[in-house]
Amino acid sequence: MRSIRIGAGAGFAGDRIEPAVELAETGDLDYLVFECLAERTIALAQQARMRDPAQGFDPLLAARMRAVLAPCRARGIRVITNMGAANPLAAAEAVAEIARSLGLRGLKVAAVTGDDVLDVVRAGHYPLDETHETVASLGDRLISANAYLGAGPIAQALERGADVVVTGRAADPAMFLAPLIHAFGWSLQDWTRLGRGTVIGHLLECAGQITGGYFADPGYKDVPDLARLGFPLAEVTEDGTAVITKVPGSGGRVTPATCKEQLLYEVHDPARYLQPDVVADFSGVRVTEAGPDRVRIEGGDGRPRTGTLKVSVGYRDSCVGEGQISYAGPGAVARGRLALDIVAERLRLTGIPCRETRFELIGVDAILGPSLSAGAPEPREVRVRVVGRTDRLADAVAIGNEVESLYLNGPAGGGGATKSAREIVGIRSLLLPEHLARPAVQIVES
């Protein structure tokens, strides 16, 4: 039975680059996929594109492509990535230019566009899932609207001979499903195989998370050599069965437990995982050990897609101001609490309007809260953190200033103060009939 090998070169925008190079050079791959786009990331990319029409793609695109294009070209590995973010065509042109600078002539780079549905959404009366208000309620705060496209346009780009495919917003598993559709000739109505391909894509999409990253817990779930964590690859046969593994000698571990944790990651209903290509059913998936760092994935199913696409809507939500300062030694907790009381009273006296605030001691009650933290041994060092959400950036700045002023106007021994203020991009979602998104593929050559 025919098989292909797909590697995961990244699981988020700021991921390490070395494991992707390792996969390209020694993973015997057919495809290398970089998943680098989160919901908020694309809204921020849209803001960057509004400031400069030539921008709006992943800032690490050039570094990643310079690292892997030559070994991928030498070995016939095709690259798929959503690093196009808000500007896939500009990203594709940048990849072609990098290829030329590396002496890689004739490289075909495809840009998949059509996920930007801002004009469609703005003209309609679509309800937001979280609030049930319409998009119109966001007014001029609306920044972006990007639909999660499926595997079809990516598979089309591969069919047209693309060596590199750059997308904007696509469903994460779709980037791994597309090469399976292309390589094995799967029908876009073969719900079982599409469901199984989505299982594989979901397992790979977070890269190092399935090889022991975000899994390790010393003494309970030990993972070796995390500093050299290897990223995963899948050996996939045409019936949709896969073996998840990694490059021999790389750090980390692939076990049934790492795979099961990833299988359920961010999945509300394993029997009904809604994707643009298929409603995938993970409930019948079988996960078994096939050898050291080799896990066999069998089963999975699917049903017809819903006919709608999820759309991430980005908007200017508010501003956040933050300040931190540390206290150490005897009485650190008491001095930290006094510092919090002082800042709270200063915000009241100066009349800084905040939608919400948090006053916390990192190391004492910042995560679990005061009720669950009660009775724990008192630490010898704490970090004061004050954060507030405001409507104006100037008010956000004032919050950090009040924390910094504790240097000379607060308890003894404060040090290491930091402050920041920033505009916050909020994310809402809606469902859009799939025919209103118009995907297209454009090819540029190096």
C-alpha cells in the first residue's frame, strides 16, 4: 500500500526553527507543514497590512524559508504553510525572492487567497456566536474577518505543481489533509478518509506538543532531552492509517499517552469535530504502540461537512495597562499586599476608569486565587502584578506608572519594576455559508 511522510515544522508563530531543519534534512519527508497562525495573530497581521500593504504576513517567514528551502528542494520536499496570514500573495512573492537569493531557480510558490471575507461580513447581518449581536454592533472597531478554508485549494495548488503553498486562514488540520488528498487521489466526498486525514492533521498541527512538549511533568510524565525536542512526522498510507514518529536521536518522546493528549486537545466533541472539509469523528480512533517512538493511529470516520465556514472576526476591543514589581526576604508577602493596596487606592484617587482590574501576587495567588492558595507556606519572594483594562491608552499607561512609583512611594525593598500598555485586539466568531468564500490559487516562480 502506498504511503507518504508528512512532517510538522511548527506549531505556532514563534516556534523553534531547528527541528524543522532536522526534519527537512533527515526525516525522509514528502511534505513539510508549518502551522503558525492563531486567531488573534491574523487580526494583528491585518493591522500590519493596513499600515503597509506589502506587509501582513508572518515576520518569521523569511527566517524559516531561508532555513529549509534548500534542503527541501534538494530532497523534493513540498512545503505548506499558513504564514501568509493577512497577505498570502505578498508572502508567496517573498518566498520566491528568497529562493532566488539562494540560487533556487524555477521554484513554484502558490498563494491561496479568498479567506479574507471582511467585505462580505460587513455587508451582511451575521450574528456573532459569543454575543448574538450582529457584526454591525462592532462599528468602526471592526478590523478583520477571515474564514477557515479547507484542504481543497491547497490540494489544487499541489496539483498545479507548487513546491511551496502559502495560505492565509485555513483550518489547521486541512494543511495536512491536503497532501493526502493530492497524493492518494481522495475524493472530497470520501467522508471516512477525510475524517481520518483530519485525525492525522489534528495530531500533527501542534508540532512538539505530540513529541512531549506541553506534556512533561517531572516524576509523573518524564520526557528526555526537551531542549532538543524533535518535531513529529506521520507515515500515512492511502487508507488513512498512520504511524506518528520523529527523527531518530532527536529529543522528546512519542507514546500513546502523548498522542491521546493531543487527540483531545481543543476538541469539544470527539464524535463531531467540525471542519470545513468534513465533520470528523474521533470516537473510534485506535492508538497503539508500534515500537520505540512509534505510535499507530487507526480508525476514525467522518460525515458530510456542514456547508458553513467558521469566521474569526478581529476588532479593537480595549487597552490594557500593566505594572509589576518584586519584593523578597522576610515579610515579602505583607509588603507585596501593602503595595497592591496602595496602587488600588491610587487608581481610585486619580479616577482612572477601568473596565476591570486584577491585583495579584505572583507566587501566592495569581493563578489559583486566594481561596485555593490559603494555607500554603509563605514564600520568601513575590511579584506584585496590577493589570487593568481601559478604553483609552493614556489610562492604561497610568496604571503602569502607578506601580513604578512604588520604587520611592511604597513599601521597602521593591525592585525590578516593569510596565507596559497596549491596545487589545478582540476576537469573535460567526458562521458563513461556504459559497460566500471564494478561494483562489496564484502561482509565482523564483
